Amino acid sequence: MKKEKMTFEITKRYGVISVSEKGWSKELNLIAWNGNNPRLDIRDWSPDHKYMSKGVTLDYKQARTLKRLLEKIK
């Protein structure tokens, strides 16, 4: 069985969380995967945004829950 190529479009870049020594940046972006509705996404990107690491993709409800949990950290 042939594996289909995944497509993505970064529809909004919110910001860089950190940058590695190799120049890859951990970013929070809004991404539409395979033509679906955009979702919030955290992952590492190469400087040219051609390559990416595995990441975490959240809908808005999940992101709000994560925000509440992070606010509990002191």
C-alpha cells in the first residue's frame, strides 16, 4: 500500500518558543493539515520550514484546557 503525502499550510505564525543550536525553531502555529480546518500546532521546524519534527496539534478547546493547566504551574 502506497503512503499518501501529507500536505500542510501554515495559516498563521504565532511565535517562536525556542531555537536550537542547529537553527531549528520550536514554534506555535495555526496549520491546516491535508486541507482540513486549521489547528494549533507546536513542533520544531528547520530554518527554511521544509522539514519538521513530530509535534502536538490541538483544537481550540484542547488549547484552552492546556492554558488552564499551565497557569497552575508555579
